[in-house]
Amino acid sequence: MKDLKPITFSQLPYCRPLIIAGPCSAESEQQTITTAKMLAARGIKVFRSGLWKPRTKPGGFEGVGSEGLAWLKRVKQETGMMVATEVATERHIEESLNAGIDMLWIGARTSANPFSMQQIADALRGVDIPILVKNPVNPDLDLWIGAIERLYNAGLRRIGAIHRGFTSYGKHLYRNQPQWHIPIELRRRIPQLPIIGDPSHIAGRTDFIAQLSQQAMDLGFDGLIIESHCSPNEALSDASQQLTPDALHEILSCLVVRESCLITEKLTELRRHIDNLDNELISLLAERMRVSREIGHYKKGNSMPILQANRYDEILTKRIAQAQQLGMSESFIKSILEAIHEESVQQQVRILNK
């Protein structure tokens, strides 16, 4: 996918960060136009709003549907903003294109379904329009890339990704878990693919949006898509995560956007130091596994079981305490120790089964 094009518009040259903002849903013509004018007055160039809303259970607000397309056309006419909406079916695409929608995005539930993605790709074949693909609800990078590849194989080139976090069971700090390593790996695999952060859906509440937006910028994301409503308390969907246009403007005004392409001699030196340390780590891990194999031979010769629970608990307790004294978190060092222990056990299992 090396020939992906930057996401550009006929009237709006792309620059980092690209900010897309607007309400979760277009609820009425007045609410849509009022919000759009407030955002336009604060410098927002791309207006987003959902028309067809997939709900977990029937009975909730499922969007105004096709009726809202006329409202988005009016937003374009009266503010000069580009407009974007979510599509999930061939009919959504056809009606949106006929209405002159400038940008489409594909939601997390749809991107998780290869059949739906192929139908969307076929419906978009031959269309030159920016398409953003949200990550699937579950943390499956290959599924995300597969959704993007289906669009690419249909001839689309102005493609971007939206990182909206991943669903997990139980109560957590955020509505959706960021799992930043997944979009980072996406960037490694497809370096030219623009990635847009969605702090609204990650956070699920407005008080985390600023810090999540900054983190996305610090990781080199290309833009943000943020939900903003003229009267969030009256919103028919996702009221807790929608900012007022004033609150959004304040967050964006405080955003620190660092130059991602500036590589100095000092940075090159530090990266070289990291490379050397990584080489040493790999050598040390290889030596540790060699010792683990020796222990495996000893256990086999003396008819001892592989797993020594007391010894493992002792290692965890001591190493975690050491790491915390050196400024590392318990969760970080515990995950590393668990991975090392699992590999050590597998090395010894292979010896016992010979």
C-alpha cells in the first residue's frame, strides 16, 4: 500500500493535526446547524455527525437517517466546512455520495465484519473520497488491516485509520481501552497510513479527552476526531463524552503538536544507545534461557516437576520490588517476568519431552 495518498480535500490542504469535530448524532436541523456554526467560528474545518447509529439494543436512538443528509448539505453551504458521516451499508454510501458528503468513516462494528467490509469496498469502487476505518471492537490488528486492504484493493487510495480503543469486559478507567501498542504496530506495518485518534470513544467522558488527545499527538497521530455538541446535556446519544465547542477549543488551544519529522544528531545518538541496550537485553535473555535449559536437564535427571510455584512467587516479589525502586511500574515488570517465565517453562517442557 505504498501508493496511499495523503488525506487532502479540494478546499482544505492537509496539515497536522487534522481536526474533525461535531456531535455524536445529528438530532435535529437546529442542533446540527447551531453546533456547526459554533465549531466553524472556532476554526474547525471538518464537521462530523452520525446519521445512522448502530445501537447495542433495539429501542435506543438509532439516528435520524437519510433526513439528516439535507442538514449536512446546509452545513456545507452556510459554513464552508467539509462534512463527514459514518456508513455501514451500500445504501448509506449511495445516499451520502449523492448528497455530496466529503468524507466517510466506517465504524468499529462494521470493520470487524469482513463480509460487510467487502460490500462497502465494492460499493466504493471507483470513488475518490477520503475513507476512515475505525479499529474493530476487539484488539485484532490483522482484522483492522484486512478492512483497510479491502478498500485499497477496490482502488481507493485516500484511506486513513481511526483509533477509538478496544472493548473489554468489566469496569475500567476508560470506556474503551487504548492499547496504544496496536496503532503503533499499525504505523510500523503501514507507515504512510494516516492515523486519527478518537479520544471521545476511548474516554467515554469529557474529563479524559484532553490527556488522550495529547497522548495521540505525542505518538505522532495525524489528527483527532472529537465529539462536540452545542448542548451536551441534552444529547440523545453519548452525552457524557461530548464537549461544548468552547471546551473543545480550549483543549485544542493547549495541545502541544511536536514536529514528528525533525531528527537531530542528539536524537540519532539516543536511538543508537537504545539499539545497543536492546542488543544487550537480547543477549542477556538468551543467556537466561540457556541457564533455564540447564535447570530443565537437572529436573529431568532428578525426576522433578517443571513448575516450582514457591520459587516463581519469590522471583516475582523480589524483582517487582527492585523494579519499583528503579522507577518502573509493577504492571510493566510483572508482564515482562510473566513472559520470561512462560518461555522458560516452554524451554524446559521441550527438554522433558525429548
